[in-house]
Amino acid sequence: MLSNEATPISEPPTLKIQRKSKKTLILVLYIIFVVLVSLGVNNYFIYKWFKDTRTKYEDTFLRIQAVEEENSRLISEKNTITYEYNMLKEQIKQITEQNEQMTALLEEIRIKNDELMEKNRQLEEQNKELVQDNIELQNTLKKAASVGIKPQSYTEFKGLSTRGSIERGQYLGKFLGTAYTPSASECGNNLGITNSGKPIIPGISIAVDKNYWPFGTVFYIKGLGYAVAMDTGSAIKGRNRFDFAVFDKNFAKQLGSSYWDVYLVKMGNGKVEDISL
């Protein structure tokens, strides 16, 4: 039976598949695009974070490096200070030991000084005794020199006063010494007046060469004691020569001609003034 209505023609299966595949492909491309955009945005943020992190890391690294350098410097200073401290500690130890040694040495010196002071005191006492013995011997000698024939004018020596020490003065050397009496046979008269114009003092007056020793010069003659230049003599010539005045000719002969150690106590001014020994 024939019919006027057209029967619809169905699409071929291949076309449907192609259409469906095209839609799917578009969808997939869209998804891929979205994913790629998402990945790009994400990578951008990741890059930015990485860059910031890297900058912070580099800054932190530089800070850590600076801290390490500062730490190394501080450690070096600490080692230097520790070394210097140990050196100072050793020096203080040495100084302490030296101080203890010095203290001990000072104590020894103090003890020795006390011993020396005690010995010095004893020597001073002995010296005083020797000085007194010397003075007494001089006085005895002066008195012995006063024994004998006396001239018309003379001064009697009263003796040396007690003193703490014998004032010898400057050593002059050895002098040739003799002894004389103020008798007419030796001096041409027995007036007893010396060339200085003063009366003779037995045991004190000596004749000298006044070209070297002016009158009034005080000597200390070891063995004879103090003497004063008051007279001259024709045989008394030269610097190292003197003649010792006594009253007894036998005493003068016993003294004889000898060399004596002579000291200069005081240089005279050509005048014999008040003699105080």
C-alpha cells in the first residue's frame, strides 16, 4: 500500500559519533585550558613564593654568615683575652713570689741591720774608749814633754778635753821628725819665745818650714798627738819636716829622728791665736 508521508531518514551512526567526539574534544580542551590556566596561575604564585623565599633565604644566609663572622671575631677576642688573662695571672703569680722573696729579704736585711747597728754601737763604745785612751796618752806625753829645764817663758799645756772622736783631718804623708829643747845651746837663748812671738808649749809647739806651713797650722801626728806650727829652725827645711818641742834633752834624744804619719787638721793664717784642742 502506498503512503504519501515521507519516512524520516535517521542520521548515520558515524556522524553521531563524530558529533559526540567533537563535543567531548571541546570539553576536554576546555578542561585542559582551565587546567593549564590553573597550573599557570599556580606556577606564578609558586614562582613568586619561591622568589620571595629565595630572597629571604639569601638574606638569612647573609645574616647567618655575618653572625658567624662576628662569632668568629668574638671567639678570637675571647681567646686573646683568655691568653692575656693567663699571662697576667702568671705575672701576678711571679710578682707575688718576688714580693714574698723581697719581704723575706727585707726581713733578713732588717735583722742584719739591727745586728750591724748593735755592732756599730759596740764599736762606738770601743772607739770612745780608744779615743779616751788616746787623749790620756797624749796628755801623758805632753806632761812628759814638760818635764825638764824650763825656759824663761813658756805656756803649760793643760791637757786635751774629752771628746767623741779624734779629728785627724787630711792625711799629708810621712814627715821626718826630730825633737828640740828651748835651751841656749840649741836656740841661742833660753827665753822660750818662738818665732811666732808666742811662748813655747812643750808637747804642742813644733818648728816647721813656714814657706809651706804658716804659723797657727794645726797638725795631728800619729804617736805624738796634736801639734801647732809655732816655730822655725835652720835645719827645718821642706814640706815634710818638723821639730817637736820638749823640755828634757834625754827625752828629745829618745824621740830621735824618725818618720811620722802627719795629718792636717787646720791650715793656719800666720798667727798663733788662742790654742784650743
